[in-house]
Amino acid sequence: MPRPPDLEKRERILTAAIAVFIEKGYQGTTILAIEARAGLASSHIYTYFNDKEHLLVEVVHRMELEHITLSTNLTKKSVELDDEQFVEKFYEAQQTIRDRVRFIASVVFSPSLAHLFGEYDFDYSDVFLPFLTEFPNELAVNTARALMDISIGYFLIGDIDDAKAASLSVLKGSRALLR
């Protein structure tokens, strides 16, 4: 009877794959480089993943989940903060994962890899809703989407100070509508 796959090794592979994909990009990454980073024997990855594309999809889902978890935890803890404090803490946290989000965007929107992700939805605006509880529903949703769009702009091309200023403008404008 075959032995079941070792979950700890699978985690080591995913961790190594994230690091190597971010360092070298998808095209520059080899299975051998990931196995070396994970400290595994050659071809061991194929016990856990069918091929490099399958591994990539798992890596993107893992990184996306980590990003959403980080953002959600931050906004839940930030309900007592004013807008400036919230924006400062949000972008401080986002800086730690900027390379990961840039990598996700580079592969999910790549013409040669888009087929792996179908109609990819980069909408994580719900993570802002705990911070916007005093807003009526439609205003909260629209404000959250605007904040998400600004943060995506920061991840892809923007300057952090511009993103902070734009986020504060959106929050102040939305709050002005409450009066």
C-alpha cells in the first residue's frame, strides 16, 4: 500500500515555491530550484503536484489567502482607529506582501498563463467592511471597492504616499456624505 503524502513536505514545497517564484518569476523558475530550496530530492515535487502549472495555481491561491487574511485581521483590529491611523497601518502591512501581490498579478494576467485562472477576480474589497461599519451598506461597499482599487494601484505601479493620500481622500469624501 502506498504511503500517503507528507503534509509537512507539501508545505515546504509551497513555501519554497513562493520564494523562488517571487525571486525568479514563473518563466525563470525550475522544479529543480524549488526542490533545492525545499531540501528535497529530485522529482519529489511530483508526488504532490502534477506539474509546474499545478504548483503555480496552488501558490497563487496560497498567497491570495495570506493577503486576504492579513488585510481582514488588520481591519477587524482597526475599528477604533481614525482614518489616518487606519491608512497608515493598512499600508504598513501591505508593504510586507507587495512582492507577492505583484507576482500574483503578473501571472494571473499573463496571456500565456491566464488560462490557469479563468476569469480571475482580484476583488478583496470585503476586507475593508469591518472598518466601515458606520457607513450605510451601499456607501460602505463603494468605499471598500475604491480603497481596494487604490491598493491594487499601489501594488502594481504606485507610490505608497500617493496611495495613502488617495485612500484618505476616499475615506474623507465618504464620511462627508454621512453628514
